[in-house]
Amino acid sequence: MRHAVRTSQADRVVGRPATLKPSGSGKITRAKELLRKREGAIADGKPVYPKSEKIRFSELAALVVDDYTINHYKSLEIIKGRLKNHIIPAFGHRKAATVTTGDLTRYVIERQTLVLLSALFFQCLLVLFP
């Protein structure tokens, strides 16, 4: 199959015609596979963004810090501390598209449990060593 490159203005041939041959690299198969995955995600009601599968949670956290810096939010240092000490250690290594509401809910429950256990521990210390 021969194709020529055409310009959009005058629709004339630029250069010489090129011959397209199917390559044995499997690019077409991989492209069809990716298309099926994206169509499935759309059917499930999930947003499909080409680069969303590559972006890590820590990169999004950095964007939040940048936004706080640009807009001069007073809580910039607080958000930096919370991200650095709590959120990024828990989710920073993961791809952003894989973090679900359920993951966030479990994280909040774990953190609340740790706070309660810590408070209980200190109450026990106060009882034992008044």
C-alpha cells in the first residue's frame, strides 16, 4: 500500500510516496490491546487519561505543594509536613491511578487507630506512674 504525505493547504504531494508494511514488532497488537483496555475503563465509568498510568502519587503531592506556594496559602508549611511525614510514606510510591477511595479510607482508619492506641498508652503510663 503506497501513501504520500499531503499538505493541509494545497493538498499537494510533498516528498516521495512511502510504502507501509506491517512490522513484526507487534505494535499493532499492543495498540489494539491498549484500546480495548481504555474502552473497558470508559465502559466502567473510569476516567481515561493517557499519562495517568505513569504518574505517581508523590508527583501529584508535589503539584499540591506548588499550588500552595503559587497561591501563598498560609498553611503551606503544614501541608508540606503532613505530606512528607504521613501521606507520601503511605502512598508516594504508588501510581496515582491505583489509589482508590477504599485505600484512603483504610489509611484514615489506621491513623485514627494509632492515635487512639497512643492516647491509651499514655493514659496507662499516667495511671502506673502518677
